[in-house]
Amino acid sequence: MLLEARDLHVAYGDIRAVSGVSFRVDRGELVSIIGANGAGKTSILGALMGIVPLARGTIVYDGDDITGLPAFRRARAGIRLVPERARVFPRLSVTENLMTGVYRQRKKVPLAERIAWLYELFPILAQRRDQPAATLSGGEQQQLAIARALISDPQLLLVDEVSMGLMPKLVDRVFELLEDLNRNHGLTILLVEQNALASLEISQRAYVLETGTCVAEGDTRDLRRDPRIRQVYLGSGTD
Ligand SMILES: Nc1ncnc2c1ncn2[C@@H]1O[C@H](COP(=O)(O)OP(=O)(O)OP(=O)(O)O)[C@@H](O)[C@H]1O
Ligand SMILES: [Mg+2]
């Protein structure tokens, strides 16, 4: 097991955003947390990264209790977050933006090799490498944000609502990329998404979050057959 979250609670003043959520991510897995607006998805990722305080709960990562660790120590341990509506530095070029993600590489792969690998994965970024990031489309900026999170070879990638604002074709492309990173490059990924259809398709397991609590969990194959999940999250009735 790479990550285990037990009984997480997040509150903002009187607002209870997350109330007793537990989940795990095994090494090499791609796991989704799906849920509607305000379900608590971003709060959970913030708590995992150490940028949102936990009211209660325990986070164990790679065998260590990291519950009290500051964000930079978690980053150092190989956790990276692609935030919701990730921003890039508009005046910096694509390559310069990638360089801002460099932080404590675990394996000593030369940076030039790493960048070449990323440009292979994201050909559109390679084409635009010397352009200011402000000139990229929203979807291209989204890809740049993912690439930036990958540059220092993370062990666990947390991805917040990467499909937001993308046209369906691009959503497919970005999800295929995450699937490829997971299946063929051994990257462990925790995805939070409103787009249940796309995320259940690429995940091995998923958790369903409703107003701060987990209401269902399991293999995505089973969840996709669950009549209630189908109706509420997949926009279809039973077969
Ligand atoms: N900084 C904050 N201050 C007060 N309330 C907050 C704050 N951040 C989030 N909340 C509230 O906590 C709840 C959970 O929010 P969160 O952003 O975690 O949901 P989400 O599942 O990521 O939603 P979305 O799909 O819209 O991104 C919501 O009711 C939200 O209004
Ligand atoms: Mg969110």
C-alpha cells in the first residue's frame, strides 16, 4: 500500500467539508474519487498534500505517518498535486514552466532526458516549447500543468478535476495519457473527478463521495454496473 487515509475530517469554520472519509491507494494503482460539486474532493487532495488542515484523521504514505508534515516534506517524499484549474506562469515559455516543477528528483535522471521524455508524451508542448505559456489554449495549459508535475518523477500523482473546461475530445486525450502513465510508466495516481464516466473507465478502483462522506467504493467494474451509480453519475438507467 502506498497511501492510506483514515477517517479524514476537514472543516472550514462551521462548514464540514469532509466527515470521516477513509481510502487507500496501492502501489501502481489508478484510483478515482468521484463526486459532485462541493462533495469535498479538493479538500481531500489539499489535506493529502498538506495545504488544507485536517481536523481529524491519519495519513500514512509509503509506510510513514505524514499527517503532521508540511507540504514541502510531502513533495520531497514524492507526492505531487496537479491542482484544480492549475495555473501556469503566463510569461514564461513552456520549457521554463516545466523547469519550475523541478524539485528533488528521486532518481537521478538527467533533466534533459526527462524533458525529452515529457515532450514525447506531450507533442503539442514540444511544438510550443519556446512560446509564452499565455499563448497556449486552456487544454494545452492543462497538459503543461500535468507535465510540470511529472518532471521530478513523482511517486504519487494527485490530480484534481483535470477534465474541467476541456472539450470532450481533449478530455479523452488527457485521460488516455493518465492511463498510459499508470499502465506503462508505473505511476500511481489518485484522481478526483466530477466526470465519473471518463474516470471510472481508466481506474481500477473508485470511491464515491457525497457531501463529505463516502457512500460507495469498489472495483470500477462493479461500480459501473451499480444501478444507482449509473443513474446518478453515469447519466443512464439500468441495462
Ligand atoms: N476555503 C473554504 N472556506 C469555506 N468553505 C470551503 C472552502 N473550501 C471549500 N469549502 C466548502 O467545502 C465543501 C467542499 O468543497 P471542495 O472544494 O472540497 O469540494 P469539491 O468536491 O472539490 O467541489 P468541486 O467539484 O466544485 O470542485 C463545499 O461546501 C465548499 O463550499
Ligand atoms: Mg474541487
